[in-house]
Amino acid sequence: MSQYRTFTAADAVEYAREFGGVDDPASLSEAQEIGDGNLNLVFKIFDRQGKSRVIVKQALPYVRCVGESWPLTLDRARLEAETLTEHYKYCPQHTVKVTHYDPQLAVMVMEDLSSHRIWRGELVKGAYYPQAAAQLGEYLAQTLFHTSDFVLHPHQKKAEVARFINPEMCEITEDLFFNDPYTDHARNNYPQALEPLAASLRTDDALKIAVAGLKHRFFAHAEALLHGDIHSGSVFVADNSLKAIDAEFGYFGPIGFDVGTALGNLLINYCGLPGLLPPREAAEGRELRLNDVREVWNTFAARFLALAEAKTSDVALAYPGYAQAFLRKVWADTIGYCGTELIRRTVGMSHVADMKLIKDEAMRTECIRSCITLGRTLILAADHVEDVDALIARIRQAG
Amino acid sequence: MSQYRTFTAADAVEYAREFGGVDDPASLSEAQEIGDGNLNLVFKIFDRQGKSRVIVKQALPYVRCVGESWPLTLDRARLEAETLTEHYKYCPQHTVKVTHYDPQLAVMVMEDLSSHRIWRGELVKGAYYPQAAAQLGEYLAQTLFHTSDFVLHPHQKKAEVARFINPEMCEITEDLFFNDPYTDHARNNYPQALEPLAASLRTDDALKIAVAGLKHRFFAHAEALLHGDIHSGSVFVADNSLKAIDAEFGYFGPIGFDVGTALGNLLINYCGLPGLLPPREAAEGRELRLNDVREVWNTFAARFLALAEAKTSDVALAYPGYAQAFLRKVWADTIGYCGTELIRRTVGMSHVADMKLIKDEAMRTECIRSCITLGRTLILAADHVEDVDALIARIRQAG
């Protein structure tokens, strides 16, 4: 058994030679650290021809972007590897393949996805991947259905809930999504001009009660094994391909949290586009994002219902009409969690390129304002939006 | 460490001498097996003066009323002892005290409650305990609030959910509550004359979809550490005293399941009284039961809200108005689970004295019919009953 040590590039190459599963390990010669996230080291391992061959990812024992003052469990590497492995079982076409995991080093080896690009980066540039929304809907349906009570034996479900208990990563979400943006917290980060808007969130009774409900359901509703952080930066895309990565927030939670996070990041892009692209391209891009929102939900819902009809093993949940009734609750949760994603990415600490890359400060402020306002609208309306077309109508109305 | 063996009365006496915690162990001389339940041996241990001093309860490795062909985990003794111990922490006045537990023998030692009587037996005789309903509401509020996300630290809550995972006992509920009565199952047991009524449950779309939702929430909603079987046979009463016992179904589930089970058994008595007592006493008894229903809910809700206001540690859930909003969902669950309790005790296999002791067969059939009909009404109405007065109006309307 190896003891934990932080990898250097040379360590990563050596590790990839031993555990990378490549045919010609001796050819692996170089590592480039590409981790742009907040929590981990990510090494791309190249061979002597300069071709990237595998990824070596190591969890750090603290939050990378904050430093050693914010320690964080290494067990999240296990949770990520095991979540991705479960999701790969049910949706190999849209889940990165984990080929090796070492609990002592908190290291995993994964397939190289250099042929892909991070979806957020593409969305920010105005690049369009017409199949991505449907593929993300497929990923959500396959992974969430197959880890739900519809299909897992009740004994297995309970054991899986215990296996995926993830207190420290859940706590980050509990704080950053549901607490900080609705209080006057030092971690919050928004333009000074939006102080009145941000302050108004803290005293909006209906909003705070709705957010409390969303947090409570995040605590208590163990519906399926979530990805837990399926934003557009956790998704690789290429022509006709989509792969989910970065599942260290995986745990059994409400299905609408994953679907809402996915839709939320499309809507953050929708709100940011007027600041990122010239007016005409921005307007076209916004229409594409609304189509993406429709496509993610419609594909998710249609595939989930088809799976429920074909594969539900629980005799009560299999009754015709129940899956539809359940999806109506998932839909309401989806809109609510989508709204919290819009707000935590603008009022809270974790900002994204869709807003950060807007160069004009006044424009950036207005894009952030529209994102916060839309987030609030969605949280408040969550129980009263008939369907995805009604949702899109509300989004257009919100500006 | 002792190995499991089934206790004889002599074993139970010897065990009580060693672990009973009495001042004069040598005086313990005799044991009487009083287990009338389906799952366990229960010994009352007497001293030489013929006074009962402690209870020794041992789990059997199979369902007692069925036999060794239905094996059942001995771990349920741990789950019972630990659930009662947790509940005792928060509501010592209404929880039986467990003084010793032995995992190898699946044995626990508990305080003797010979001064008390099982509530169901009293209800069947028409004996009234005016404080019992409020005390049961207090027990439900204290135990369910203090084991909920309102007050447990999120890390502790998740660890507790794992500690109380209870697959085998939950499976009994999953089958007997939510499957059997709504299918043509060999375990079902109802008067032949009610075949058309029972058959109609199996094809009532709205009912089956509602029951699927209740089962799904029983699977997935880890709101608090439930007693899991808090019917009137799990409750001891005496003048101004009430004690909950028999918590081997304890697990983290929906709060409305416990509250609904409690109300359900009061309503089973309500439905049975016309067959148990002369008309005038029956009518008076029924009014008392409706008062009990009101009192259980009102006490539970008022105490839960007072605890939420005074002791909520989660900053989001503490927002004024949230606990009230949450209790509206608990109320809907309560009515639904109450309905499933009425049906599983009449159509399903586990019958109770409130019906079994009705001597006149035609009358018994009519009482059972009214119970099934009321159960169906409640399940279908669960989301649309404004408050406890509206519930009582519906119960009167149902006949």
C-alpha cells in the first residue's frame, strides 16, 4: 500500500506507466498539469510522439483555490471514481471511463478526452454542438433512472445510499448553494452596483422559504445517485459526442438537483451571451440555448419514462402513470434547483466564464443582474410552471 | 462474547440477574413469556414476591407467527435498542427505557411497565385515557424533530442514516403496506363478502398511483428517525402516562409515516367501535377517537413548530415560516400513510383486535368495509385536506 503524497509531473508519468493500461507504457514520457478546477491535480500524460494518452487525477487534501486552510477529505476521490464507475455502467457513451483507482494516493486513471473540449468554453465562444443537449438528457435519464428506486432492489438501494454518503462535498453544496447567497456572507462576490438586488434576496420571505425547502430536499431526498455537479464545465463535447466528468459531489439526492444544475448552466450562458458576442450572434445563441433547455428536459423525460416502462422492477412504482406523476415532482425540483444554480454562480463565490469573460463592466453587471433576477423568478415559480414551453415563455418574459 | 441461542424462561431469569440492573438480583426467580407479537420472545421477570421487575426481550431469527420458513435478521434487536435509546434521549417521559443490549444474543433488557396497559386493548374495551393523544403527539414531535435535518448537524445526520439502515424490516413494510393489499396476494385476508371492494382497489388508477408515491417516499425520504410501527399496540398507557415500545422498524423515513400510523390506528378503532360496544357507548367512543385524532395532530404540530422555533440549528431551515411550510407536506403524507394503515390492517395480513374481536360476523364485515373505504378516501384526498378539522369532517362524511 502506498502512502499519500502529492504527485509531481514525474510521479504522474511513473504512475501512468504502471497503471495507465496502455500497451506501450515505456513510451509515456511527459505530464502536463491541466487542473483548472478548485480541488484537484489533473495530469495529462503524453507519449514520446507528443500524443496525450491517459489522464491521472489526484485529489488534494484541501480546497486548491483557497489553500491548506480549507482541508477536504481525500475520500472524495473514491466517491468520484465510484460514481463515475456506476454511471459508466448505465451510460458508457456519455461517462468518462475510469480504469484505475488507488484509495491511499487518492488517484484515479481515466481515459484521455483530448479530442473533446469543455462545453462551457465552447458555449462562451458561441460554438454550437447540436447533439449535446439531447446527449446530456440521455446521460441524466440513464444514470438517474438506473440508480433509483424504480430499478434497484430495496436492499441494494439502501446499501448504495450508505456507500455514497458524502458529507464533506455535500456540505460545500449545502453552504454555497443554499446559505451564502441568501445571507451577507464574506464568500459572496457580486458587483457593487447589485448590492440592492443581492440585499433584497436576504429578506424575501417566499424566496427564503422556497430555498429552505430545496436545501431540505437536498439533505433528505435520496432518489438516485447524482453526479452532484453537472454544470457545463463538467461536460466534455466533440462532434456528436458528450462525456460527463468530475463526479466528486456524487451522492444519493433529489433527481431535480442534477437536471436543474444542467439547465441552470445553459441559462447562465443565455444570460451572459449579450456580453460575450455581438448582438446578432448573441440573439441567435440565446435561441439555441432555449432550444438546448427544451431538448435536455424533453430527452431526459422521454427517456426516463421509456426506461420506467421497460425496466421498472418495483411492482408498485411500475403502475402505469406513476412515473409521469413522479416526473411532475422532479420538474418542480428541477426549476427550483436551476434557480439556485443561477444565483450561486452570480451572488455566491463560484463564478463561471460565461460572466467572467464579459469585458465591458457595465454589460457584465447587467448580465449578472438578469441572471440573478431569472434565478429568483424560477425559484418562486417552481411549483407553478406547467411544462418546458411554459418555462421558456417565463424565461423570455424575464428578459 | 456469547453465541446466539433461543432463551428459555430459566435463561431469561439468569440473564436478568446478571444484566437487569436491579439492586437485589438474587431475588429474581421466575420468568413468564408474554410475547404476543409476531417476531420476538418477551419475558417478564418476577422476584420472589411475585412482583415483575424487568423485561427481557429477544429477537427470534424468523417471523414467529409464520415460522422458520420466514427468516429475519437478528440485527433488528440492535435497531430496536438503538432507536429506543435515541428516542429516549429526546423524550424519556414517553419512551420505554432500554438498560442493556447484547448483539450476540439479540437480547435487550428494558424497564418493566406492568403498571401500564397496551393502548389497543384499552381502546377495544372502550376505556378512555384523556391524556394519551396529547402525549403521543408530544412523543412524535420530540423524537421526529430531534432526529431531523432541523437540528442534527449534516455530517451527523448522514452517519445516523447509515447507522439506521434497516433493509429487512423496511421490506416487510414495503410489502405489507404498499404491495399486498393492492394486488391479489395470498397473504391478504378479508371477508369473502368484501371481494368486490378489495378487487376494486387493484384497478383504481388514482389510488395505485398515490400508493406508489407513498411507497416511493417511504423508500427515499430520510426526514427523521422513525419509530416505524407506532400503532396502538406499540403504546403502553396508564393514568397520565404513555410509553412507546417495539421500535424494531426504526429507520430514517418520512415523518408522515409515523404520524399517519398513529392516527390510522385511532381510526381503525373508530371504524371498529360499532361492532365492539353497544350503540350509545360506540357513538361516544367514536367522538372520543375523533378528538384523539385532532389532539395527536394538533399537539404534534404545535410542539414541532415550537421546537423548530427554539432549536433549529440549520440556518436555512430556521427561516421564519419554513417549518410551517414543511409541516404542510408532512400533513399530506400523514393522511396518505394513515389511509394505507387502514387498508393494510383490513385487506392485508396483519389484522388487529379492533376488528378481530367483533363477534357478529356481519357487523365485523361492515366495520372492515367502512375502514377500507375510509382508507381509500384518505389516500385519494391526501393532498387536498386543508387541516385536521377538514379531515374530521371527511371522516364523518365517509360514515
